[in-house]
Amino acid sequence: MSRPTTEYEAPWWAAALHSFPHLDLTFQKVNSSFNLNDSKYKESLMFWAAAPVIWLLVTLVVFLVYFCYRCCQHDTDKRLNVACLKWTMAVLTLACCGAVGVGFYGNEETSKGIMYLSEAGNDAMGTIAQMKAKANQMQEAFNSSFTHGVVGLKRVYRLSTDLEHQPMFAEFTDRALKYAHEIFDSITQIIQKVRPVEFSSLLRDLKDYNFYRNIGVLIVLIWLMILCLILLAGIGSSSKCTFLLFCAFGIFSLVLCWMATGLHLGISVGFGDFCVEPHPFCEELASAQMEPEYVQYYVRCDHRILNPFRNMINSAFDKFHQSNKSLNDALSIANKHIMNKTELNHSASLATKGLDEMSIALMSLTSLVDCTNLHKDYNDALQSICYVALPGMLCLILSAAMTGLFFSVLVVLASKAWRSVVPKSNGCENPAIVEDIDLILVPSEGTARTRYSFPRGRQAAALERVHSHQRSTPPPAYNSNEFYRQYSDVNPPDDYCGRETNA
């Protein structure tokens, strides 16, 4: 998502979050306006943060009851459809991988939003730093150029023989210095209004928070993805050990998912309230460093709100014109009565240059103190939070909640698969012929008890032939391969292993 630069309007997802019921811990409705100084409002955010955690506790209790039931349940002859179970687990695991992928996207968008917010803050600090730099530039032009030029003019005129116009010349030069100094006084008042504004440390903390938050979320998402891949490998290999491992770590991951859902849900509801009406909170927050009328001017930048610096700016321009007029009057007298034009021109050019530099810096400062620049930075900050970071957090909520639900189902299915899935053959049976083996115990009076294996679809017919043969004749002495060929129409493999136990 590219960085937005248009005028801020509250997005629909912020309005949807703002419409959530705001209840304190006693289930009383509270004001939904964003206000972190209100303890009741913070309780309403905790209410939504606790909702997924309560769901987690209910899930864990259900798991406890279910696993107790599974431990007490006796194995039965009827088996589950293992193939259907494995396919269901595989599909759910792939869907879970997709949910985790949504989490990666949401984490990236959240990180982008915080990064854009930091950039907007740096731009605002840059604008304030430029104001201070222009004020310093004016002071340097006043001290190094203008003052030295006017003092040089006075010195040159004192060496002249014109005594009649010296008082008038001295008056004009003194006025020029006085008005120029008053220009700087007006600019100093402006800088004193913005000098206390400093949030560099907050930006550094925000950058550090984003770094550690991003690393932590990535670790959790990578862990969930690895767990899903392990389960897929277990499904493919029918590994009971893998299923048991997934049940153990799956419950731990389930706790992580729902706790992350609760944390991000509480924060998102708060950001939704903030994005619907951000100005009051920002004005209250910034009023600790700047007078409220200046904060309101930059936050709202409304044409109906007059520039609070207008009197200082107008005064500075008036003093500039008066200083420039006084300097021109003094130079007019000097050009008529001073014969040493070289030194006169040097001092005059120095004073004029200083006054021009002050004029350029004053016009730049006038542009900088206008609300357009800082309001754009403020607007970019709001866009970053509400249009980039907040949707990213909503994606994280969706990812964590869906992953938690998938893991809840997969843990149950894995526990079933752990008891139902038969590991693949180790060579005593041909897996191409026998997929699931049912054991038939054929007892005989006075003879050894022998265990035979038949394909599932032919079990009933084979069992009937065995009992019919036992009723007609006693079993002869035979080895297991002869018996298998006599009573089964399936030729055993060459490496068939007959297993017998003495009664």
C-alpha cells in the first residue's frame, strides 16, 4: 500500500471498530471517545482484549474434558476412515498455512504504517528545525553584515567635513539599527512559541518498538508455519510421533494465537476510536508543549482560524520596511557629502546585503510558520496510522483468530489420528495389496493358536472357509504358507512372515 497524502477522512473500518459496544468491567456503557486519561475507557478496551482470552479458556476446558474422555475410552473393533481423516487434516493444515500467510501481510503493513508515522514525525521536526535555522540565519545577518555595515557608515561619515548633516545621518542610521533589531525581536517571539516542541525521543522509542514488535511477530508466525509443515509431513508419513508432537505444541501455539488476538483487538478498537475523531486527543497531547491556540491552528488548519503568528509576522515586515527606508535616507545623505566613495560603498553594500538576507529569511520563515507544512505532516501521520497500520493489525487479528480455530480442530483430529492411523508396513505385508489389516484369531482345541492376516474386503469369506474346514476335518500339520494358499485366493509375497504362538 502506497503512502497516502490526501486530506484525512476517517476510514470505514475505523468507524466499524468505533461502533463496538464500549463496556467497562462492570458491563456499564462508557463514552467511546478516545481518552486514555479515563480509567473507564481503558477498561472498555480491556474488555475487548479479554474476549478472545475468555474464548481460549473455554477451549482449554473443552480440550481437558475431551482428552479425559479419550483416555477413558476403550478401543473398539470399528475403525475410522483413516484416508478421509488424513485428507481432512491436510486440507485444514493448508488452510491454516494460508491464515498464517495473512499474518505475514498484516505484520508488514503494520510495520509500514509505523514507519510512515515515524517519517511524518521526522518531517514535522524538520519543519520546526528549519524555523529555528531561519531565525539563526537572521541573527547572523543582523550581527555580521547589517550591524557592521551601519557602524562602518557611521565611521566614514564622522571623518567627513559635513557637520551640518551629521545629526540627521546619525538619526537615520540609529533608526535602521533599531528597526532591524526589532525585526529580530519579533522573530524571536515566534521561535519561542515552537522551541518547546520536541518529540525526537518519542520517535526513537517508536522506531525501537516497531523493530522489536516486528521481530516478535515474525518469530511467532514462522513458528506456526513450521508447525503446520511438520503436521503435513506427519500426515504424509502416518507418523504417530508427529501427531503426538503436534498435539503438545499445538495447544501451546493455540494459547499464543488467542493471546495475540486479544492484544491486537484491544489496540485496534482504541485506534478505531482515535481515527474517527483524532483532533481532540492530539490537541490535548500537544498542548503540554505549545499554547492551545497554536496547536489548534496547526491541527485543524482551517481558513476560519487566523494565523496566531500574524501580528508578529506583520510587525517584522513593518520594521523591515522602516529599517530599509532609514538606511536609504542615510545613504542618500552620505552620497552627497562623503568624498571617500570606496569605503562608503563597501559599508553600504555590507549593510544592504545584511538587510536583504534578513528579508529572505523572514519570507522563508513566514512560509514555514503557515499551517500548511505542519498540517501536512500531521495529516500524513494520521493516514499512516488509520490507513496503513490499522488495516495491518486487522489482518493480524484475522490471521491469529483463524489460526487459533484451525489449530483447535487440528489438535482434535491429530489426537484421533494418533490412535487410529497404522504406520506403514515394515516388510511382513505387501502394502500394495493390504491397506488396512484386520487380525483374525483362529483357536483350535489342543493345537497352537495361530494369527493370520487377510485383506479387509475378503475377511468374511475367508473366515467362513476356515470354520467350515475345521468342522469337517482336523487341521493337518502344515506350515503357514500352505495354509495361506489353501484358504486364500491371494498368493502371499515371497517374504511373507508367518507368526505363530504356542497355546
